[in-house]
Amino acid sequence: MMRLSRDVAGPCLAPGGSVVAVGAFDGLHRGHQALLAQVFARADELGCSPLVVSFEPLPRAFFSPQPVPRISSVRDKLCGFAAAGMQQTLLLRFNRALTAMSAEDFVRRVLVERLAAHEVWVGADFRFGHKRAGDVALLQQMGPACGFRACTMPEVQWHDARVSASRVRQLLAAGEFAAAEPLLGRPFVIDGKVQRGNQLGRTLGYPTANIHLRDRVSPVQGIFAVRVGLGESECSWPGVASLGVRPTVNQVSQPLLEVHLFDFEGDLYGQRMAVEFVGKLRDEQKFDGLEPLKAQMALDARRARELLGMNPRLVGA
């Protein structure tokens, strides 16, 4: 089982030495997966621990005056680290104290004292420390005296383009889920526990299961055809979903994912649900009352069924 630590200070997490991956790792796309696989393989060869250092909140979100979309939740990221075989994650709190730490201090206090690193693996464009002064060159310069070797992964390419989190976010925001999937190495999914809402959808003929994203900003917004997985099951149940602030009725301040499962009967409250995004139907919009909203919801359901390869009859007809 992977262990999680949060602080710079503390005892050495790998007394026998470690091979370390360092990065933000939003989305855990194919490039990240290749880096973690290399760290796992090298740790096995050297007989030490495979570890990962990451940051929450994401550094770009910490410095941005505007909310920044992210591909994966913290839970998703940690589950991905565990699945990649990482024995420990040092998930550092990205705050004022950390941003004030010099790059040299980060190397000494985190990589050497906290992790006893034998090898440190990063992307070629990795920057760290106060005012982003640290880079691969600094790691290579300090490495020999500190007892570690600094290594970089070659870029992972897909159709002659670099796999990157920014590219994945662009594709997801445009609703190009089929194009994003090979870069991620999996379909784009949002999961969470179903929470009780005000049951407005039930009165409109479209009962929904609600997942609150809270402070997480998703790169996708609008109305979508989806497939849903309940518990540990794969995402196979067809449905239509809305992700947004619900502007027509009972507008919410934080994004809400509302999912209507086609031809489903049962109680989903409290269950963990995974929602795979298959295709975007339209942007979220405000309607002049419930009747226009209901008419559009019927059209959305028909289009979702068509996109999912189902009988495109109107739900409830």
C-alpha cells in the first residue's frame, strides 16, 4: 500500500535510498505514465524505493488570479501513483513557504534529506524553487556532491505532437474526447460520491445523480453523452449529463455534475460513480422557464442516445 506524506520536514522516507519522480502530474497522461514506469524500473534495478514528489494545489493554480482547470482530482492522482507502483508519495503543500524556498534548499532538504535520492527523474522543462530558479542543469550540477543522478525522460509523442497536460486540457475543453483519449491513455472520467440534491430533475422527468466538484475546476462544461460505472464496475451504463452552474433554475455557485442514467431504476445516493465523457452535445445555456428547458432536455436525451448507439426515442415517451 502506498504511503502519503505532506511536509518538507520529517524523518527520511526512504532510509534504503530511492528513485524519485518530481512533477505536478495533472491528468497522469502517457508522458507521466512513461516517467513513473521508468522510476519503478530503475528502483527495482537499484534495489531501492520508487517515490514521487508532487504538489497541491497545483503550482500554476497557486499563482493564477483566476480558477485554473485541472484534468484529475487529487484522489485520481494518488490512485494513479499507487497503480504505477510508487511506494510513497510526498505531496507537498504548495504555499508561500514552499515558494520562498531556494532551489538549492529544495534539493538538499527534500531530495537528499527527506528522500535519500539515488536518481531524480523529471521532465526536460521542469522548474522549481524560488522564482523557478531551479532546472535540470542545477540538478545535474548538484547531483554528484549530493549522491544522486539527475535524469530526464524523452518527450512522448502522439502523431508527431508532444503529449502534454495543456494539450489534453485544450482537447477536453473543445469536447474532443476521442482525440484526448490516446494522450491520456484512457477515457476522460470524473468520479465522486452521489449526493442528494433538490430533486428538481425528477419533477422534470429526468432524475439525476449529482456529484459536487466543489473547488475543483473542470476543463469541460456543458451537456454531454456519457457512460457511467457504479462502484467498481466499468463505465457502461448510458446517460446524459450536465456539468455547470445550472443557470435556469436554482443556480449554484460551484460546478455541479448532474447525470441522468437512461432506463435506470434504483437509489444511487452515497454510491461512488464514475462518469466517462463520450461526446459534447452543447454548451450550457439559460432558458426562459421550465417548459423550454424540458423541451431541450428531451432533445439532449435523443441526441445522447444516438451518439451512444442506442434507440434514439425520447426518454419517457
